[in-house]
Amino acid sequence: EIAEALRPLAGRPLAGVRVLLTAGPTREPLDPVRYLGNRSSGRMGYALATALSDLGAQVTLISGPTALPMPPVAESIQVETALDMHGAVMARAADCDLFVATAAVADYRPADPADSKIKKDATGLTLHLVRNPDILAEVAALTPAPFTVGFAAETDRVEDYARGKLAAKRLDMIAANLVGGATGGFERDDNALMVFWPNGRRDLPMMDKRQLARELAALIAERYRERHAASA
Amino acid sequence: EIAEALRPLAGRPLAGVRVLLTAGPTREPLDPVRYLGNRSSGRMGYALATALSDLGAQVTLISGPTALPMPPVAESIQVETALDMHGAVMARAADCDLFVATAAVADYRPADPADSKIKKDATGLTLHLVRNPDILAEVAALTPAPFTVGFAAETDRVEDYARGKLAAKRLDMIAANLVGGATGGFERDDNALMVFWPNGRRDLPMMDKRQLARELAALIAERYRERHAASA
């Protein structure tokens, strides 16, 4: 089995591997009109879904609202809120080999969304938010857990926060980028990533998101196959 | 001058009329990644900007973030927040003849947006919001004020709320629609409007937003010319 796992697969190193991948933002309704959102365009996730498919994986894409056309993957599911995404992921997580969480899932949602549009009648408003489930941590804690890849979008101290998440959530890999500056990330065509795993790191420099996705997909395949070779 | 104002203008009843039109949602940042948004697609506003241009108006479009291509108008300005939109509008409002506020401007913004990404570290979060300026009411209160057209997206009691806004903000006209159901509005291609003015009303039934925009533009032109004839 070790020999089989290590055999080169002619450009399709993820042939037969079932991938569950989340992408895009989530939207958390305050009322039927207003929501809490974030700046994830979904571009990196969609490009990675395509790149993993190109390596032979059978990809199920679970996506929040984006303005992008669906990539050519085996299955796609559209969701809106973090709770929707949590439900869609947990229903399928036990049947996947590799879980890639590129979605920018809202950490909080309004505690009590209004059924009708909130009327403005005061000089201020206090909004009570409650924590959403941590989809990535829940999947990584499954027994057995799939090979789990997280993403981190940080505005500062990228390596510290990323390595913190890698350890705290018991991930196999985390891809981190710096957002909020002129350095790529959300709403841009280019991006750069620092990829961390236990005792490892690779930096992928600033490049087009599709090319970056291909390089990251190859790295995920390499680490995935190495872990499976080791545990076989 | 009455005769001139009433003379038919061969399909260009707004020739030479300077229109300022706002469209789309605004986004109110919580931090560099998260924002408070709303479901306005900008479609109705962009279609109305085009329809008013087609009637001869010189249109300046001030738009929040949308996924739409810019319509062929005289000038366009992109903004993000309600404060940005307020600044862009107030800098130009004294020089327009007709102000059309289709934008879904956020009523509230976070009191104290964070410079770096908010870290999640508690089971809940309380968000303090403060009121944004009321752009429509400020423009309608100018002396002299342009002919001012507002929009109202309501989830219930449409006529009551719309007539309330018409009176409270001293508008010349308000176009109201019902959102949040299966009845058109945000994020859809179709829409229906109830249009109110002092002592008047016209209902525009469910139709394609571009056709609806043409009918609404014609009604705005009719009411605009009637007021100018009356005050000449």
C-alpha cells in the first residue's frame, strides 16, 4: 500500500479523492434587507476548486453568495448564512477525504434577526451578535477527520495568527494572506500566500489567483499524499 | 414661459435638465474585512439613470459597490460608505435640477470601526451603531431645492410608510416597492412600484426593471415639467 500511495499519477495525483471545499462570503441577515457581510469575492476558492478538479479530485463546492460563474466541479451547493454552510458541510464531511475551507465564514450573526425591516427611530442602535459554529474546527475534530486545509485572512502578524489557528484547530495545513492593504487578497485578481503545516512552510509569491490556485493545489496534493503514505 | 415649459419636446422632455442620481447599496466597514451591507443590486437605479439620459437629461450617477457595468451617463462616481455618498452628493446638489435617490443608503454605521481585523474571543459581541446622515432629506431641505424623488423599500404597510416619508422629508415624489417576499425588488429582474406625490398616485405593475425604469422616468419627467410650469 505504501508503494501504491507513492506511485506517481501522471498529473492526476488526486484521482478518486473526494474533496469538500467551501468558498465565498456568508451573509448574516439583520432583517430582510440588511446583512453583515465580508469582502470575500470567492475568486480564490473557485480557482482552487477548479485546480483540485484538474488534479483528478471529485470536488463538491459549497459556496456563499458571489458574482462568479460556477466552476466545473462534480457538485455545487449555494448557501447564504454561516448556519446554512455549517449544515451543508456537516452533512457531507464524513464522506470526504480532503476538506478545504476557503470561505470567509461570518464569526458572528445577529442574535435576533427581525422579520420586517428595522425602522430607524433613534440616534443609535445596539446590535447583539452571537458566535456562529466553527465549521473548520468541527470538521478537523471528526474521527476519523479528513485532511483539513484552512485559510486565514489577516491584517497583521500573519504567521503568528496562522500558526495559532493551525495548532488550536488541529489542521493539517493553513494558507494565510495579508488583507486590507495594497498587498492582494480580497476583491483583487492577485494574491500571495504563506502556507504552513506542522514543521513546514512554503511561501507562494504574488501572482494571478488562478496560477496561485494551481500551485496551492499541487502543494495540497503533495502533503495529502505524504500523510496518506505515512499512515498507510 | 408657461407656454415654453409645456411645449412637447419630441421624446426628450428632460433635455438640458441636470440630474443627480444615487444607486446601489452602501457598505459600512466594521473592520478591514467585515461590513454592514444591504441587498440592493443597483439594477433599478442604473436602469433609471439610462432611461433619464434617454429622455435628454445630463445624468451624474453616484453609485455604491455593485457588480454592474456603468451605464452610459454623463458622469459617474463610485463610493463605498454612506458618508462617502453624502459627501459626493452634497458637493453637487446645489447644481442639479432633479435629484433621484435610488441608493439603499445604510441608516447606521459602526460607531468605531477597527483598523485591524476584529479577533473572535468571546461567545458574543455587541456592536454600537450610529446614525448616518439622511442624504435625501438634506437635499430636499436645500434652498432652492431640486425636484426630489425618493425611493422606499418596505416589507409591509407600503403606502403608509411611503406617504410618511414623502411628507416628513418634503419630497416631490416617492417610488415605493415591497421587498422580502416573492413580489420583486432587491436582487430580482422584475419589480413593481407604487409612485406617490402630494395628492397623486400611479401604480406601475410588475415588469422587467428596464421597462419599469422607462415608465418611471417618463412619470418623473411629467411631474418635473408640471411643477416647473406651475412655478414659472
